Amino acid sequence: METYDAVVIGGGVIGTSIAYRLAETRHVLLVEKTDIGAQTSGACDKAIFLQSKKPGFPIKLAKASRQIYENLEEELETSIEFHKGGGMIVIEDEDHIEFMESFVKKQQKAGIDVTLLDSKEARSIQPSLAEYIVGATYSKEDAEVNPLKLSQAFAQAAKRRGVDIRTHTEVIDIDIQNGKVVGVKTTSGYIATELVVNAGGPFAGKIAEMAGVGLTIMPRRGVILISEKINPMIFGNILCSQYIAAKHQTDEENKKKPPYGIGLSLGQTKSGNLLIGGSREFKGFQKAINDEILAAIARHATRIAPAIKPIRIIRSMVGFRPYTGDGLPIIDKVEGVEGFVIAAGHEGDGIALAPITGKLVVSLVENRKEDQSLLKPLQFKRLKAV
Amino acid sequence: MNDMIICRCEDVTLGELISHIENGSQTVKSLKLQTRAGMGICQGRTCRVLVEQVMTYYADESNIISSSVGTNFPIRPIRLAELAQNGKGDP
Ligand SMILES: Cc1cc2nc3c(=O)[nH]c(=O)nc-3n(C[C@H](O)[C@H](O)[C@H](O)COP(=O)(O)OP(=O)(O)OC[C@H]3O[C@@H](n4cnc5c(N)ncnc54)[C@H](O)[C@@H]3O)c2cc1C
Ligand code: FES
């Protein structure tokens, strides 16, 4: 019988990061239903934003992950197109100024290097923006990475550490005896193991079910447009304050809510393609989208950045953010099922948080003291109905 | 021959594809995710058939898994200004 110290389920950015770290001391098998990075982690944007996070714990977590990015290319021995290009949040509407001013103050207090720019200053950094915008916040600390390369880089580095990777293999059951994990059943046979990590992203709920654990992670659909390659014209990542308002305000406070939960996210990849997002909707795992969403995203983006109007769109992407309800992932052991760990639910921040997630899972299974302050707010029980 | 370009839009050579197949790639999607073959402006209209052929020729037959590399909207490149006019106008 095949035996491993640990089985990681899911080969997205999260599962590959975890497998890589666990392999420091364990013989690990990574099981992926399709291809490495082919699901959410291959249908997403590339931003590592700090300034858009909620002050308090979310910023602390994001900073810890951002810190690891500083040396990650050296560590993984390959380019992941990590680039400190800065980030901007465009304020379109006078009504948002007050909210954004207080937001910036809180961010500065939390130690984020962010400043409020007027319209002219913002346009001197991003000449593509419309004249009518009222201002923008800007931070040099925001960065970006190529998410496709990130999953591949973690997977390759994991392989070098002895991790076996089985793609096109699905975990179909988790074998539990006397409250303990003893193995997993896959479409290519049974694997004995005492440690299983559920890194199934938006599919994590189904995997938890195999262990008899109720876990609600909903797919929050997002659509992104991709353009032809063009010379550099967008510098760093751009969001709009609508996005922040949608993320941090209640519906009551944010009255002018756009349709499909649209908020701008605009950036340019190293190869020259523009990534233009995006929407936030609950539509199950429905991949088919109507033209109206695409048109609405194009309208929103060309209003804020009219200079992109003549650029051609070559395709669109649909991805499903793993949504837990409070914007934070679950990284925890499951009480009552010894050896079953959940590391999923990173919603719109999985790329930014992948590096720290691998480290936290190791701390968790090694019962290390030092990361307790980061793990406590990510406990499973915070979301369980009591 | 390994220098032969298979995907012209993204400059992907036969050699690159072969090395990924030897490294365990079993689907056209996996090749696409790792090399960008098929992600260019023509969205694989020129290279898809070639990439599929490379896969069947160089991979061990029993390892190939057919996966649909679905074509996503739009069918042909469309300018943002035009796309923005689609639909019902500002809702
Ligand atoms: C439109 C959009 C834009 C985004 N932009 C950003 C951004 O700019 N910055 C950022 O930080 N984040 C962003 N995100 C969020 C980020 O993409 C996700 O948080 C992240 O990709 C989640 O990774 P994951 O590994 O948990 O999930 P996934 O990548 O979905 O990986 C889970 C894997 O598990 C596999 N699996 C499922 N069930 C089984 C099974 N039974 N057996 C074996 N394998 C199984 C699946 O095939 C899948 O590959 C964005 C997301 C979307 C949708
Ligand atoms: S030739 Fe490969 S995408 Fe055009």
C-alpha cells in the first residue's frame, strides 16, 4: 500500500505553497483533480495589494505574506514576475472622498505607506486616467506577480524537495477511523496517510464533506477581460474606490452600488496584456456569462481610463473566489477529526496570501507557538453557527 | 527542429513543448498554462491543431488526457469602446 506522511488535496496556489513547505520535514503527495493552477488560481488577477485591506488583522496577515514575497524568487529559484509596481485606488466620486480620507488615515496608522493624491498628481503617475476623477490613493508597497507562474514555481520547488504530484487524480473519499484520518481514496487508488490538508479553494466544502465535516465556502464569481499585447501604458495595479466601498461598506452606506458587483481592477502583465476586471456575484459554479456583464466591465473601465478604448479584447476569464463570509481564509485543524486540516477560503486574496498560508499550515501541524497570533483569527470555529 | 515555432503569437517552440511533455504534462491545457501556447491574440486559432499534434506525437499515448481548452468570449478581438456599447447601455 502507498503511504505518505501528508496528502495535500488541491494544486492551486494554496495547495502548492503548502506542499512545498510541508516537504521540509515530510514525504508529501499532492493530488490535483485537473492540472496545476488550472482552476481559480489560473483565472484571476495578479495583484498583491496591501492598501486595500481592512486595517487590523487583515493588514497584519497581508504584510506577513508580502514579506515572504521579497525573497521568494530566490527561494523558488525561478521568476514569478514579482514586481513592485505600486498600486492606486481611483476616487471617481466626490461622495467617496470623505470615506477614503478616513480609510487612508487608518491605513497610515497601521503602518502602510499610502498617500492621497489629487486628480492631477494621480494622472501624472497613470496618464491613462480620465480628467474628471477627483483623486486617488497611492502606495509604493503594492506589488504584483504572475499567478500562473506562482503555482508552477511552488509545484516545481516542491518536486525538488521530493513531493510527488499526481494530476488528473481526484480524491473521492477520506478514510477516518476512530476519529482519526488514516487515508484517502483517489481515482487512482488508496493512499495511507495520517495528515490530510484540504486546499480545495472553492471546492473545499465538498472535500470537507468526505470527512464528515460541514464547511460552507461559496464560489463568488468574477469575470476579467484580457486584451491584446500593447506597450506599457498602465503602471502598477489600479482599483477604484467603488471596489473598496463594496468591500468595506454596508449596502446602506454604499448607495450607488453598480450592477454585478463591478469594481475596477486594471493592470498590465509583463507580456503586455491588460487585465480588466471585474465582477463579484454569487452564481454557483456557472461558467456561462452574458454579454451584459462584459459590456458593463468595459464601460466601467473605459470611463475611468478612456485611453484604453481603442485596445482590443482577445478573451475573457471566469473564476470562482472561495468565499467564507468574512473575507478571511480558514487555516485550522478540525476538532474531532484528528489529522484533517483546512486551508481554504482566501476569496479575492489567495495570490497575495499564498506564501504565508504554506508557512502557517506548517506551524499549525508542528504546534509551533510563534505564529499563534496569525492563526487564531483564522480558526474554523469563528464561522460555525453555534 | 526543436527551434521550430509552434505558437507564433506567444513565441513558443517545439522544444519547449516537448520538454514540458517529458516533465509530465498530459493535457493541452497544462501546456498552455506553462508556456502560454494558445494564449496569444489569435487565441490558438493558428496553433491549437499543432499543439494537439505535438501532444499526440511526443506523449506516451496512454498518458494523454483530452481536455477541452474552451474558447472564451470574444470570438474575435473587439475594441473596448465597441464592447462598452454592447447591451442595454448604462443600467
Ligand atoms: C476574477 C478573480 C480575480 C482575482 N484577483 C486576485 C488578485 O488580484 N490577487 C489575489 O491575491 N487574489 C485574487 N483572486 C483570488 C485568488 O485567485 C484565489 O483566492 C486563489 O486562486 C485560490 O487558490 P486555491 O488554491 O485555494 O484554489 P484553486 O486554485 O481553485 O485550487 C483548488 C484546486 O483543488 C482541486 N480540487 C478540488 N477538488 C478536488 C478533489 N476532490 N481532489 C483533488 N483535487 C481537487 C481543483 O481542481 C483546484 O485546482 C482573484 C480571484 C478571481 C476569481
Ligand atoms: S499562434 Fe498560438 S495563440 Fe496564436
